[in-house]
Amino acid sequence: MKYEKTELITEGKTKKLWGVKGEPNLVLVENKTDITAFDDPSKTKQFETKAKYATETTCRVFELLQKTGIPVAYVEQVSKTEFLVPKVEMIPLECVIRRLAVGSVLKRRPDYKQPEGQKPLRFHRLVFELFLKTTAGKLVKNDKTIIDDLQKGEDDPLILNPHDNSWNLYHSKIPSWQDGANINRVVNPADIVFPDNVKTFRNINVVKIMEDISRQAFLVLEGAWAQLGFLLVDYKIEFGWTADGQVVIADVIDNDSWRLKDPNFNELSKQEFRDGKPMDEIEAKYGFVADCVNQFRIPKQAVVLWKGSPSDQFPELPEYVFSKDKLIPGLSKVEITMSGHKKTQECLVKLEEIQREFPEGGVIITEVGMSNGLGPTLASHTSWPVIARPADENFADDVWSSLRMPSSNAMATILSKKNAVLYALNILARKNPAIYMMRQFEIEELDKGY
């Protein structure tokens, strides 16, 4: 569909926002060729392909997030440098997620710094930080002045405890326990997170919503980059309200938004520009990243639930994986009832059919009562992971037929139905960023104090 630009709504450092003819609820985002650093206009430079690479990266990232169920303000890419989004009211906050302790966090938390020559500290649970967006010491929202007198260097202050009922603002580059860290400004979160026209939604915890979405979106991208052999270090994103009162990721997520490392721990992102590297090297890396995001995808995989007889019970998939007859993206559930002892040849024919149907792989979970011939037979004829579990958890002797495997027969045995399924999902998560996000988010939520 052809979209026609109308009036220029606003222009920022790296993009322009345009109205769309006949579409009052849509906005056209046009990326510019500028690359900026340190909020210092004198540092701004350009390279011709910047707009193209930024558009390509953001669009592929947003499309991947949409496929995994992450709420994103995105419709479609309409040209090499433009994409279409729904009109949203931006929330003047920057959400930062960190997997490694690098950058400004080391100024606030020098205890995270590792000895010289060692790689940065990795956080078991992603670190979530919230910063108030200000410009030249001011923040005006809905014609209301929130802040108007921050000193130089205090812009974009840290909200030390974002889940508190009032926000104390701190310097983003000074440890909170040092003099000068507290900039002696307190703001009301409701003045920041809610637009004036969303009165009916004021009972929801917007910060919790943003935190969960920030974590989940990062995990999707962390999983996608890991498939290609790269390490997502951190990222910065923003949110907005849609016309129907939904909180969504808005603005952009491109190579300016994150730190990204290659397998040798070399930087691929905007940090290279901040560090003063030559512009031709920076342009090449932006192009490389844009090429990589075009490889982001959800593979077609299967979780095969295979029981030996009608009297056995299939293990249940967790509700977040399988509910209302829908699996998570890319995942198919295959249910088979066939005895490995009595119909060995038919089992092997069925096994070949499954592998033909799902060339990107899957995991087989067998549920067998009495002696388990099914799991070992399947495991000796495929490189797919096979997980066997006795159908009767109360009959301990059944487990021995699944444990003592002959040579060249690699099979796992797990007693718990739930853990067998979770183990299967852990395996599938190596290739599916949607499954990786779901499993990793669940794991990290178990240990919030880490």
C-alpha cells in the first residue's frame, strides 16, 4: 500500500516523524543519516547508509518481537529509510536492561568492575534501570513543567527505586552513596507514566509492565543474537501509550540502542563511534549488523509426545507454551501412541516421517509403562534428543529400563513430567528465541535477589 507523507510532526537528532494522508492514527518514521554521541551536537557526524541500516535493523527487530508476542508500535517498512507506526504518546522514560556490567553502570557501581584483563561481570538476572528523559535540564509533559532547572551533567537522571510511590532522582554517573549523587529532585510517577487521556487505566502498575516487557524483549533479542554467535550486552528502549490504552515499545531499536559483541568480544555497535573509531569502520559494522538481523527467524520445530499405549498419559505442556490450541511461535506439538516393543518397525517409519516434516529438529518425550523399549529404540535411530520417563512414577523399578543404555544410545531419563517438558524446552530454546525468552524469564524470576 502506498502511503503519502503530509506535515512534519517533529524532528529529532536521528529521525523525522511525518503525518500520513488519510491515516490520522498512523505516523511515518524517516531515519536520518546522522549519528550522535554524548548529547553533544558538535560530535554529530553522518554517513550515507546510516538511515538505511537503522531502518532495516529496527524493522527486523520489531518484526521478530511481534512474532514472539511482545507489544511493539510497528506496522510495516515502507521504504529503505522509512517505516510506519501507530501514533502513540511517548512516556518520557528510558528503560535500560543490562546483561554485562559495562558503561556508565561502572561509574555508579564501581564494585562491579572486574580486575584488569578480565571480561565484565555477567548478571544472572538482567538488571533493569529507569532514567527520566530531560532536555537541557527540563521536562515538560502535557503542558505541565515537571522539571526545569537541572544543572549541566544532570540530564536523564537515574530513578534509584523505580517501584517506589515517589521517585528520588540521582546523578547517572555517581555512586548513590557519594556526595552529589542525590540531585534533590522528587517527582510523582503518575505525572510521568500516565497520559492525561488514560484516566481509567490509573490502577495498573505501568512500571512493572515496562520492566517485564523490557526484560522479555531483551531475552528474545539475546536468544536471536546468540544463535548467530553474538552477545547482546545491554540496550536502551522507550515506551508509549497507544490510542486504546496499551503500553508498547515505541521509537526504535537499532544499532544505536544496544551494545553488541562478536565472538571475539569486539564491539559492533554505536559504542565504536563514541570511542572515536574511523567512520568507514563504523559504517561497515552498521552494515554488518543490518545484514545479521535479516537472519533473525523463528525455526519450525516439534515437541513430540509419544506414549507406548492408550492407557498411558501424555505429559502436559505448560500453559504459557500451549493454551487455547495455540503453541508458541515455531513450535508444533505432535502426539503419537505406538508401542516400541510391539510395533518397532512402524515406530521407526513414523520417526522418519517426523524428521522429514521438521528438518530444523525437535525433542521427543516418551511416556511408557512397564519396560521402556520405546525410548531406547527411538534414541538409537535419531540424533534428536529423546527424553524417557516411566508412566507410573510410583513404580520405581520401571526407571531401570530407561537408565542402563547400550553404547551409542544417548537418552535422558527424567521422572517428573513437568521437568521432562521443561528440559525439552531448554533444548529447543537453543534455536528458538521465543522459547528462550519464556524459559529464561521464568528462570530469572526464581532468583530476584541475585
